[in-house]
Amino acid sequence: MTTTSPIKTAADLTPARPSAPGSGGRARLKLGAGQQLKGGPFTYVALVIVGLGSIFPLYWTLVAASHDQQRVLDSPPPLLPGGRLWSNLQAAWEQANLGKAIVNSVLVAGCITAATLFFCTLAGYAFAKMRFRGRGFLMTAVIATLTIPPQLSVVPLFMMMSDIGWGGKLESVIFPTLVGAFGVFFMRQYLLEALPYELIEAAKVDGATNFRIVWSVVLPVARPAMMVLGMLTFVQAWNDFFWPFLALNQQNPTIQVALGQLSASYTPDQSIVMAGALISTLPLLLVFVIFGKQIVGGIMSGAVKG
């Protein structure tokens, strides 16, 4: 009577790997999908230092805005908020006409952001996925405009706005910046990797027009990048000082021009200036609180696709 030997599987034929020293016979675990690295004490210390360094300017603005001029200039300076915050805020609001300045800044930054997202998304889609003559040359020309200092165009742009009759009006600040080369390049680079040709071809097979493709295919894919670009554009438009200072006047200022008026006197009150700076920062914080989750999600989405 013959006996058959048991069939050996691949697991039986695979040689056993020696366990790592000090592991007690257990195999070393490897990170897989969905697992995260845990930071050590040094990581948390570094994050705390970076966080405190980032928030300290805002905290110092609050402290300086809550004291008087003499106390702010003392040595050592105060480190805790005082009791003059409300009175300094009222003084800054009245002296610089911050109410109208904030409304003007919201209009300017909002219009520039909306137009930038619209035009830059369309241009980025065209440069990324459409085939037409001169595409490479035109894209190179768009990128080349980033190397031109904005100060070189101030004089002809000022003369143009004066000839049109927009001197001192918000239109002179809005229309020259409705679209930017950085936004076109940013959206083009994102759509080049994030938008597959198969989606566009499938939409064409279904009979979708170009407008329908942009609305139903391009915009949903580009939404994360649009959130990031919108935030960057809004912050830049809100903080812009140079061109609005030249194009507008004291009766129709943006928030940065109004803050410049607070510090334009021979001996400006630093506490009131800081109070005005605090007022100008609050809308940006509000925007980030409302859209912060989408903005961070867009940055992470772009990082993963990269």
C-alpha cells in the first residue's frame, strides 16, 4: 500500500523570514492605505511654535489696539489687552470712513475674484484640453507677462482710466485685474492632470455642447483648484494698496487706502492705526472660517493628484 505525500502550497514553499530583533517574534507592521503616521513630541513642539509665531502678529494687533499711544510705545510694551479697544475702534471707524472703505473692498475683491475664477477656468481648460493653432505660443506669452513688473504699466494704465472717465471710481481698480496670468497657468496645470480626456469624449458622444461640457464636466473637476485660486485672489485684491492708492481718492477709498490715511499724519496714533488694521483683518478671517474646509480640501486634492 503506497501513501501519497501531502501537496505543498506556495505558503509552505516560501521560506520563513526572520523576525526583527526585539520584536518578540511578531512581524513588523507596515503602513497601508488609510493609516497615518503618528508624530512624536518634537513634532508637537514644532507645531506649537509655528502656530504661536503665526498667530502672534494678530494678537499683538489686538493688544496694541486696546491701549493708548503712550502705553504702546512704552518699553517693555504691554503683552495683555487693555480697556480702550472699543474707543479706538470707534475712532478708527470715524476718522478713516472705514464703513464705506469695507463696502468698496468687498465689491472690488468680490468682482475680481468672480471674474478671475470664470475667465481663468475657461482659459485653463482651453490651454489644457483643446487643440488649436498657436496654443503653445499663446501659453508662453501668458506666462511671460508674469515677468513684467506691474509698476511699468502704472502710467499708461492711469492715463487710460482718466481718458475713459473712470478716474477715482471703483471700475478703474476692478477692470484691469479681471483676469491674471497666474490664474490661467494655475488652472491649466490642474486641469491638465485632473481632467481625463475620456470624460470629455464621453460627454461629446452623449451629444453635449461645449457649454454643457464646461458646466457639467469641467467645473465639478476644477472646483478644488477654483477654491484655492479664489482664496488667493480675494486676499490679494483685499490687501492691494499700490494701484488703488493711485486710482482712487479719499472720498471713495478701499480699506487699504483708508488705512493709509490713518497713518498719513505727521504723528499718527499707533493704537488707532492698529485698531483700523484689526478691522480690516476681520473680513479675511470670516472668509477663511466659512470656506476654510473647502480651501484646505482643494489644497490636499491638488497635492494628492500631484
